Amino acid sequence: MNFLKKQFTNLIILLVFAIGIFLRGTWYGDLRLSTANAETDSYINSSRAPIFSWGMFAGQRLFTTNLIFKVANDPANCPIISYSLPGLGEEGKREVQPCFDKIALLQNYLSIFGWCFLGWMVASKLSNPLIRIFSATAIMLFGFTPQIAEWDSLLSPESLSLSLFAITLGIALELIFRVTKSEIPFKTSAEKLLLALLITVFLLWVFVRDVHLYAIPITIILLTPLLLIKKIKATRALPVTLAILLITFLVGYASARDSLRATRFPLMNSLDEYILPHPARVEFFQKFGMPEKEAESYFDAPNYQTWADENAAKAYAIFLVTHPGFVITTLWENMDLLTGEYGQPYFITDEVKNRNFLLTLGEMVNPDSGVVYLLSLVILIVYFFQAMGKQYTAKLSAWAWLAICAYGIAAATLFISYFGDTAGLRRHIMPSVEMFRLFLWVFLLPFFDMAFNKTSE
């Protein structure tokens, strides 16, 4: 009886998860169903690089996706049956495809685990029973409703990007809370294991999409000041972590430049739309040696292509930094992209039971509104000033540090995804937009929990 009384809230959360997992596994159809898109072929081809080769990092795609698509890179035994090109009006049905069924299962399993895991981790750090149940349920629904869940059937990196981010966030939350309470951080085996697990999952997430690489500098910047804290300074865990992150960033940056995957095609699309039609902007780029484009197509302009491969990324980065007006007005003029509904457009959803109900439920936890960005910024500012002020507690500092890190990663990946490639823009920015929407559920509810605690004291 005492056990039931003490664990009543946890049992309710587990019951909610059990119901959610059952419905998630039955309402969306066979979890092996999948469909390919225009980029799936590139993931298949890139995965053919030997596993212990530079090509696994510097190929057309990145290490994590190369590793996963190895199970489906045999053209004879792994034919693509379901192929979708929504831009051309070619939207079909999902199929159980040989070899690709394993990738679909992996993506679905990771998604189901990731959203329940994050919901459990957030709830475990709260005190009020009702808020704990609500937070776990909201986060689970965030990942289980069609706005997120249907992407798990697409043979593309969006599902992995979101699921691995949720798992990373959950592990980071547990580790940070343990470290803030510990007198000697990273001394216990549990903390060391959590740190190793966090680094591993984080780096797997980094090597899902090129844009994730820029989460590393933000993390390094936020970790470095912790070296000034006496109890952390005495351990080697943080310097080792910083070294691993720095080496990984250098490897990722070198592989991206070597393969030209993040510059040759994506960047040329952006320059074609944002720079070349405007003489004043062209003049800015000419200062960096940009020649005239000999032909409309990048492929038919060898002089321009040679310059672009070497110098376009640097020139474009400097342009964005020195032209904040362009950045702000471009984002504002296309705000509908940042506030849009991000349900997948790739396959017909006949197999999904009660989809209209699920979509309505999804709109409640996945709001397609600009207020998300405003509230996220307000939450971040409040966390920062409360953590720096008289209300400082170890618990508050843990929430604040993680909020700053999550917000920085979401903002950086959204900015780079948005301006880095105009082709397939909606799909490219989707994971970052969803990070902002997730931010509300992870970091808003602790405020209510702390308010209830103060009221009850």
C-alpha cells in the first residue's frame, strides 16, 4: 500500500505511456511502412562507403545516416517501391519495402522511445503530481501526433534528427541535475556512464545533418565557463568532453568542405535567390573575388564554380553577419514558413486511423504560431535573470543552463538551415522549428511547478 501511495504519480505516467504507445503502434498502420523522397537515393549511395573510411564522414551524406542506410544499399535486393515527389504532385502510399522496412522500424522505435523518455525525464524533475502527469503526457503527445509521428515513415533524416535530439535532451537533463547536486561531480560510475552516453548520442545526432554541426560551438561556449567552478574544475571530465567536441567539430567541418555537400549545391541555391538578382549584393561579393556567372546554371559556369567551391561559404557568412537588416527582413517577409503547419506532404494517410482527431490533438501541443518564438525568448530571459539573481538554486541553474543550450541550438540550426539552402526549405527547417515548439513544453512547465511549490510552502 505504501509503495502504491509513493509511486502513484509514476504509475499514472507509465499507464499514460502504455496507452499512448499502444495507440501509436496501432493507429498509424504497420510500423514497417515507408516511402522514399528525392534525396533517398543519395543516402543509399553514400552509405556504400566502407565503415572505417573517410568517406563515411566526407561522403555525400553523414556518418549516422550512412551507418543506418547500409542495411538498404543493395540495388538488387533492396528496390525502392514507394517513391514520392510532392513538389511534382506525385504523392503515393507507403509500402513495406525490402530492407527499408528495417530503417522504418528503427525510426519508429527510436521515436516512440525518445518522446516517452524525454517526457519521463522532464516529469521526474518536477514535484507537483498534476504538473508531472501533464508534462509527460504533453511531451509524449508532441511526438505521437501526426505533425511529428508521420515523418517516421519517411526515408530521410528528419525523424532521426528529432528523435535523437529528444533522447539527447533527456540524458542531458538527468546528468545536469545529478552534477548540480553532487559535491564531487563525475565521481560516481552513474555520472561517468551518463556523460559517456550523452556524448555518444549527441555526436550521433550531430552526424545526422550538416547543420547540427553548429550545435557544437554553442555547447563548447556554454561549457567553458563551468571550468571556473571549483568543484567541476577539479575533475577531468569537462576538459575531456571539450576536447572530444572540438575534435568532432574539426572533423565535421573538414568533411563538409572536402565533400562540398554543404556548399556546392545548397549554397549555390541561396546565392541564386538572395544575391545574384541584386547588383548591390553582387558588388559586395565581388570584393571577395566573385567572377561573373558565365551561364545561368552553376554546372555550366566553371569559373564561377571554382570560386564558389573555395570562397562562397566565407563570403556568404560575412555577408549575413554584416547585413542584419537583410536577415531580419527576409525572415519577416517569410514568417509563414516559420509558423506553418509541418505535417508531412509525402504520402497518402489512408492507413492512419482517427487522423482528424490526432491532427486536432496535435495542434494543441504543436502550435503553428509565431507566439512560440516570443514565449521561448521570454522563458529564456526569465530563466537567465532568475538564475543570476537572488532566487538562485541548484535546480533553477540546471534548468536555466539547459534552456540556454537548447534555445541556442534551435536558433543556430534554424538560422543556418533557413539561409543555407532555398531548395526544399520547408523540410530543411522543420526540425529546428519543432525544437522551438518543444522548448515550450520542456521549459515552461517547471515555472508552474516551482510556483506551486512556493504556494504550498
